[in-house]
Amino acid sequence: MSPSLSFSVNRSPKFSFQGEVKKHGNSLFNANPNHLKFSFREKPVSTTLTPHAVATEIPTHWYNIIADLPIKPPPFLHPKTFAPLQPQDLSHLFPDELIKQEASNERFIVIPDEVIDVYRLWRPTPLIRAKRLEKLLDTPARIYYKYEGVSPAGSHKPNTAVPQVWYNAQQGVKNVVTETGAGQWGCSLAFASSLFGLNCEVWQVRASYDQKPYRKLMMQTWGAKVHPSPSSITESGRRILEMDPLSPGSLGIAISEAVEVAGLNQDTKYCLGSVLNHVLLHQTVIGEECIKQMEDLGETPDVIIGCTGGGSNFAGLCFPFIRERLKGKINPVIRAVEPTACPSLTKGVYAYDYGDTAQLTPLMKMHTLGHDFIPDPIHSGGLRYHGMAPLISHIYELGFMEAIAIPQIECFRGAIQFARSEGLIPAPEPTHAIAAAIREALHCKESGESKVILMAMCGHGHFDLPAYEKYLQGAMVDLSFSEDKMQASLANIPHLT
Ligand SMILES: Cc1ncc(COP(=O)(O)O)c(C=O)c1O
């Protein structure tokens, strides 16, 4: 038994306030000694106060959903030979421990103490009921959001940046390179690298580099070197610039540049902010915390919603809930939301494709628009990726989740409603989750159902205000998706039998 101090104070007939301070975590959760927090348990009486759950504990394990899937996901393939990938094929890119995690079938993987110690800077993150948004929408639905914007970089991305850099540091790696779309991932890796003393170099997608100068400055403040992508530093970048000197870039191009640099330099490894199994694994701290927080509030989600770029914040929240559903304990609808301008799940094909434009990464079976598809420069830079995480694609094929696409004007309309009722200004990416949650809440208004809607609020938009300015000035447009452009790009994916 861990020593603990528990207390419960009745402040009003409507609420009981319960708090607990633990000196040591139990086997699955770790107390945060920096925090003395309360779990507010709402009694079944109506109240105007906002139920707000801040867990006292950080999970001690990441959850690997592969262990619980009835059919295992297809293997990655070597980009040249098309043979199933072997661990050594990845060793120029990743440290051994991450390669092990990428291929692991173990259900739970221990989070190293050093990583938990950094997580303590912002975890556990709050779960908040959006009562004011519910009121604005006049809906009987109850809307909750799990807020990851409290991390130093402002999103969920440090949940994986910290362990990725830590495992590299353990193996004696001195330099890490990466791409960034929205700037959130680049910031997260720069932040984590500064903690563990590694050099960090980031290729920031040109459209985002121009739209978000403060993200670049944040990365530089944490000590990283930042290049716009496509850049003239790499062969992959030069090839794109020759074809289109004004290319807005894409995540696929920026990944090629970083992977190329890691491949050419023995002392340099590559880090990825989404898509791969180990990245999704690290993000499951979100869902593990959230399950406990929902329980504390006495709630069970009917619908769980998250935006998907490569899929990591969505997976992080949803995978632990899918585990509970597979056990038969709950039965929520799980819904991914993507931009209509880059709809890999809803419009793409399920096929083996490269993760990057220059065809340097392994082949992964995923929903893809084609590795050389360059999405129009929507404001959600983090959702401009041609493919979906292979694990999410597989789970989608198994029928455990659904997907929809929403255009950006509807997303920003929802974000403004959210900001003006709940206060938080969301990053452009989670505005997709907000718009979908609003659609669901308005359906509830029509049907009279009081569903519990849970959404992933994966980051704040403090450095994305030019996008809000466009919306507020009425200058935002919905960029249309071109089937022809997708078909042209799909013609270039490898055709494997
Ligand atoms: C705030 C935010 N949300 C979501 C995403 C999309 O990535 P993922 O689908 O991996 O969560 C990004 C990517 O950069 C992001 O910065």
C-alpha cells in the first residue's frame, strides 16, 4: 500500500470535493508530487458550476493496442526490395528501443521514470466539461474536452517528443532531425532536445514557415536550427524546387529532407511526430488519464471525436477507450475528423505507399492520397499529410471507428463559438474536432438525446492567430479537393500484388 492522505470536504449541498495526495503511485498510475489537485465529483443535482477533472496521477505505462487486435496490422515493407522490413532496416533512423516499440506486441510498455519526471511539468492534463458551449448550442448533450494545450509547446506532441529524445540520448545520439507541419511538433522536439542536451534541426513546411514566424522563433529559443521546406540543403528539396520554385511544401516533402539528412550522417537520427506505431503508443497517456477522469465524473462517453493528420492525438485519446470497448465495458462511437482538402481516410485508397515524397521511408499499408499529393495550404498545417497512420488505417478497416471530413470555414466557425463560450482559442487542427462535436450536439438538440460527447482538444492556437484574422475578416476560403490531382498522385504509388 502506498502512503496516501485522503480528504473529502462538503462545501455545498450540490458538490462534494474530494482530494487525494499520494506519495507513491500504484502499479498503473504515478502520483504527481508537484500537484495537489482535486477530483470534483458531481452529485446528481443540476449546478451552474463546471465539472472539471484533473487527475492526480500520471500513467506508468503506455498502451499498445496491437496486443488486443483480432487481426494484426500488415507489416512495413523495405522501400527498395518490398520485403517485410527487418529491425536493422530502421537502425540508421531510430534508436534500438524505439525500433523495439515499433514492432512490439506487448500490451503495456513501462514509461521510464526520467520521462515521467518531464511529463510532470504539465501532466496530468485537465478534462473539462464545456458547459457554456452546451448552453450556447442549447443542447441536451454533455460535451467534454481533454485539453493537451497545457504542455510547454502547446499541444500533445511533447508526449512523444520527450521519450523519443530520451531514448536517443540513452543510446549516445547527439543530433536529431525532423519535419514540422504546424510548427507544434518542431517546437516539441526542440523543447525535448533542450532538456536532454541534443542538437535539433527542423524542416518546417514552407506554408507554415511563412504563416507562423513565432513557431520558428520558439524552436530557435529552445536551441533548434530551422529550415523552410523544400530547402536547397537537400537533394529531395532541390528536386522539388526545380519543378516548383514557389512550392508551399508538404509534410511528405519535409519528411524526405529530414530522413535524407539522417541517412547521410551516422551521428544523426530521425524523429517523427505522428503516423508510426511508437508515436501513437506514447500518446496513449492521454486516453489512460481520460478513462479515469471520466470515471471520476461518473460519465461514460457515447461519442469520442478527434482530428486526424497522421493520427497521433486521435489514437492517444481513443485507443485506450477502444480497449475498453473490446472488453465489452463501453460502446462509444469513435469518430475521426479530417479536412476536406486532405481527406486520406474518407477519400484515399488503402494501399502500400511511402510515408514521404522522395520515397525514402518504408512502405506502409495505409489510407493514402499518394505520396506526391501536395494538399492545398489550409490553415491546419498539421493535417496536411497524404497518409493516415497504418495502425489507424487498419483499425478503420476492421470497423472499430468511423471518419468524416469537414471544410475549414465550418471548423473556424465552431472554434469562434468555442473561444467565445469556453475561453480557449484552439489550434486550427482541433477546430475539426470542435466542428464535429457541434454537429453531434445539434443532432442531440433535434433528437432530444443527452449523449456524452468527448473530444480531443489537442492544442492551443496562440501562434495561429493569422488564421483567425482571415476568418474574422471573411477572407477564409474552403479549398476544394481535386479528385483528378489525387488520381494522378495515386498512379505513382507502388502497385504490389
Ligand atoms: C495541434 C495539433 N493537432 C493535431 C495535429 C495532427 O497530428 P496528429 O494527427 O498526429 O495528432 C498536429 C500536427 O502537427 C498539431 O500540431
